[in-house]
Amino acid sequence: MQSQYFDVYSSWENNPEAFWKSASEAIDWFKEPDAVFDANAGVYGRWFVGGETNTCYNCLDRHVAAGNGDRLAFIHDSAMTGAQRSFTYSEVLAEVKAIATVMRDLGVGYGDRVVIYMPMVPEAIFSMLACARIGAVHSVVFGGFAAQELAARLNDSQAKLVISASCGLEPGRVVAYKPLLDKAIDLATVKPEHCLIVQRPELIAQLRPEKGELDFADLVGNALGRDIECVAVKATDPLYILYTSGTTGKPKGVVRDNGGYMVALAWSIPNIFGIKPGEVFWTASDIGWVVGHSYIVYAPLLAGNTSVIFEGKPVGTPDAGTFWRVIADHDVKVFFTAPTAFRAIRREDPDGELMAHYDLKGLRALFLAGERADPETLKWAEQKLKVPVIDHWWQTETGWPIAANPMGLGLMPFKHGSPTRPMPGYAIDVLDDSGLPVPAGTLGNLAIRLPLPPGCLPTFWSADERFRETCLSTFPGYYTTADAGVIDEDGYVFVMARTDDIINCAGHRLSTGSMEEVCAKHPDVAECAVIGISDTVKGQIPCGFLVLKHNVSRETEKISSEVAEMVRSQIGPVAAFKTVMIVPKLPKTRSGKILRGTMQKIADGMPWTMPATIEDPGALDAVTAALIAKGYGGGMRAVSRTGDT
Ligand code: COA
Ligand code: AMP
């Protein structure tokens, strides 16, 4: 089929408001918007101003009212426990109503914030929807984050309620959540009034009712059968806050609205992902990330799909065939995950032998996002699965794909390494550092012309100015993605690297700046630098370089492991901060800037040039020696030392 992409994209370009007005008809509004877009509202304008709706209503109630209550909404498949459980739309609605009632009884209402710190269990998702039902704003915190990170989110969101679980399950260990939650609340300056705890049989937490700690199942079980209406919220009201790594240690609270988000997601499901109502869509991610918010929870429900909630890993739970088992068991039509998962599977099962044990004939497409999809992994997935493998590019900030090859509109030819073309709503320019467009094929800053489309963030939580400064001020008239890339002469986008200190480790977005902040707190550390270095499975892993204070005589191995432990306990195990090197000096320019880019090239064994402005070339030699000693890069010496001073 000839792709309709060009017609659809130009229909958006010619009349964006008519395009989004038509897309908004997929949503049930309690009150129609006064305007599709109001350029004078908010920081750069707001979508569907004056409209009133409810996201939970659109996800659940309207499907039940339309007679589709018996359709499956969710299949929970835990590769950790072996449990499998399905929920129809009617059953989810009943659970969500019960949770919403409990929340209301606890005094949580419209506009209040609720932090959800949960593993991949259905109660986590039902709680998100219950917040949406009563107009409360949820903020889901990924289970792999430490108490300190949770505390930062409690403070910034000023949450009234926390919903958590007694434990998460990681391969080989039970992660006790309650002690982390207790510590976070101790650290937080703004304390929640109540904590609702889902007790999992693998570890029962001690609850202190006098401290507002309540058993989720008791309260929700008693509330089953009670009715609670959906609160009419403004299209522009926040549905959730999702904190993501910024360039400082303080996470950015990305705000998502109700109306625009629903419109964008509802458009994306048939057009980008090519799925029909009633079909099974599986996104193997976590609700702690934006991918989980959009494509495990909200988009599949808006479109009347069945969504798989998966608890487990691509490998080791129990083997590299788990993904194929889930696809076969649940007749998954479209599957979405991060490239790192495929690299992990390929490492364990290079010939894809485990695939042969499962019937994968129902699968129509694999979507990959969250990090750059390297061409080797893409080709491997294509050869083994024999379905289109669609790389698409987006960010927590955008909430849905910026660039993709839209399955529902007919696929365009693929170019490995490119997420194809911009989706309607996104006009992307490649700019040099002074903000001027560069010729096709030239690397530059990927910037999106304002206004951002519906679904993208209107601002940061309680921080309009930080949003302006971070995202809108670098290139006036644009949102800066902080990704560097190329648009080729055919209009294909290639996303190559971040322009800030964010690294992508196993599809998880992490700030090396915040890791440096933690390393610097160690009493023996005088100076430090953390860079992302290439890793064959995780894409990138953090690598810390420490310079010790002069008088330190303790064993360096011990100091390295203490620093690694500090990052693990203050940021979280997900930071995967395990590679630490002690060096006598950090390589810097004469003006004092640490040469992180050059260090990264050395670590990755890439050609590098001695920077002309280096203060002490010996410092780079020491970094190289430390890397070689640990088995990293370091191989290629300077291709040009003409800049030596
Ligand atoms: N709660 C507590 N700890 C968690 C956690 C959670 N929800 N998620 C991860 N962790 C811990 C892990 O147990 C691990 O701890 P360890 O250092 O003691 O082993 C650490 O954080 C790193 O975890 P992870 O990134 O999952 O690495 P891994 O080595 O266990 O597995 C992959 C590697 C590639 C299999 C895994 O990262 C993966 O499945 N990635 C896909 C990522 C993804 O879907 N991202 C979403 C964006 S689309
Ligand atoms: P997150 O906000 O966690 O979704 O991370 C967003 C970042 O991940 C982007 O800014 C990119 O750096 C990277 N990213 C996501 N998808 C892709 C992709 N398809 N290709 C390249 N990089 C990607």
C-alpha cells in the first residue's frame, strides 16, 4: 500500500487546527473546547482550551457504556511469579471506582497530587486511572529509584497520598519497598497524609495505622460496588506529573494535560501503531517511564485495546524466550520495547532458537524506542521476527512519537538508524549552535518549531520559568529536544546523541550530572566526572572518574566501592553505577572545563584529537591508562596531535 503519510502530514501543515479538531472527535467531551488552540494561554499556548472531559471516562466508562464491558482491558503476566490474570473493561472500572472511593474518603480530590511507587502490578495502573477519575494528579515514581529520589518527588509534587506496595520482584531478590518509602518520607519536607500499601505475598510489610499507613486490599475490597462519578476536568488540567532527569540533580516535573494528551494518543494508535479496537498491544516497559504511561495504560485503553502488563525481564525470567512466550500466549499483535531488550536477548540466544518454540504468526510489528536503535539490532530483529521493525523517537516531554514510520498510514521505505519522518504536529529543524538551519545531511541540534502538538508538555510542574529556560530559550521559537541529529535529503531524521549530560542506560534516562553530585559528597573525593560509555547490551553505562584528596591514604578499591554504593542508595540501582576509576587528575581545558567528550571517545575506542586548549595532556594519558586497566576502549591514540600545546 502506498503510504498516506505525505497527504496526512501536509493536511496537518496546511491547517493544524482543523487537523487536531478532527482528531479530537475520537474523544468524548463533557463540554466541547472553546478553541482548538489558544496561542495566548500558558507558556507557548494551550490546546483545547475551555474543553471539559475526563480521561478515566474515555478509557473505561464509555467502552462499558458502548457494550464492550466484557472485552479484555488488561492481561497481567508476571514472569517473576508465574501468575497470569485478565481483567475486562467492566472489571477494571469496578476496581478503579473502588480505589477512587477510598481516595475520596481519605480526602483526596480534584487537583491533589498522589505519588504511586509501585512494581508492575495491576493495582498500580488501576490507581493511576482512579486518580484520573477524581481529577487528582498522579506522579508515578519508578521502583528502581532510591529513597532520596522519591523524597525529591514527594517534595516537589507536595503529594497528599502515596500508593505503594510491600515489594518489587527483581531476578534473584525481593526488593522491599516499604523501608525505601519510610526513608523517603523521613527525608521529605512535605509529608503525605496517608500511604496505601498493596501487600504482596512475597513480603508482607509492617503497617503503622497511627502514621496513616493503610492496607490497600482491605480498604479497596470494602469499597467494591460503591459508585463514584468521573469529575469533569478542564482539558488543560494536569493528568499527571512525570519526573525525568534534567541537567541538574533536581528532576524536572513534566506536566501532561488531559485533553491534548488523549487526542494525541487516540490519533497515534490507529495511525502510527496500526492497531484496531479489541486487539492486543504489548509494551514491555514499566509504568515508571513515559512509554508505560502512554502505551501500557492510556493509549491502549482509549483505543479499546487489550494491554499486557508484564512483570519480568527479557532475559533470565526464566530465559531469552520469555518475550516470545508472552506474544504467543496472549496473541499480541503489536509489540513495543526498547532496543536494549533485544540486545540482551540476542546476546543470550544469537540465532533466535527460542523463537521457534512459540507461535508468533499473529505479530504484525515490533516498535522500538527509548534510545537509539542500532542498525545491527534492528536487522537482527527483522530477520528473526520477519515483521516490520519500527524505530520511533520520542521523549518524556513529548509523550508520544516525534518521528516514526506510521504503520497505520502505510509504511515508507526504511533506513536503518533512522526513526523515519516527523509525525503530524511536529516540524523539526536541524540548527547549528547559533540557531541557524544547517544543510541536509549535516549534524546539528534537533529542534521542534512551536507550538508543540497536543500531548506534549505545556510546562514543568510549578516551574514555568525553568521550562522556558531549559526548553524554549536556546533557540527562540523552538522547543529544543537536547538531541543532536541529522535530517537527510529525503527528509529522514537520524537521532545520534544527547547534547546535554543525559545518558541512556538500558533504555533508562539518567543524568550523569546528578551522579557527579553524589560522588562529590564522598569525604575522600576532591573532584569527579561521570561520563556515559558504550555498552553492548545497555547502550551506555555510567563510568565515574574520581580524584582523591591529597591526604587520603585509604585503599582506593574501598573508596570506589563506597562511592558506587552511594550512587546506588541515593539515586537507585537502575543507575547501574558500577564502573569507578581513580585518576590523579581530570583532563581539563585551560579554562577549567572537564574534557568529558574526549574522555568518552577514549573510553569507546574512538578516534580522538588532543584538544588544543588542554591544560595537562598527562591527565588524558592517566585516564586512558585507567580505562585500559579496566578493559575499556583506550585503543586508538590521537589521530591528530596538531592541536597539542
Ligand atoms: N525496582 C527495583 N530495582 C530495580 C527495578 C525496579 N523496578 N528495575 C531495575 N532495578 C535494578 C535491577 O535489579 C538491577 O539491580 P542490580 O544492579 O542489583 O542487578 C539494576 O536496577 C539495573 O536494572 P536493569 O536496568 O533492569 O538492568 P539488568 O541488568 O537487570 O537488565 C536489561 C538489563 C537490558 C535486561 C533490562 O535493563 C531491560 O529489560 N531493559 C529494558 C528497559 C525498558 O524497557 N525501558 C523502558 C524504556 S522503553
Ligand atoms: P525518555 O525521556 O526517557 O523517553 O528519553 C528520551 C531520550 O531518549 C531522547 O531525548 C533520546 O535521546 C533518546 N531516544 C528515545 N527514542 C529514541 C530513538 N528512537 N532514537 C534515538 N534516541 C532515542
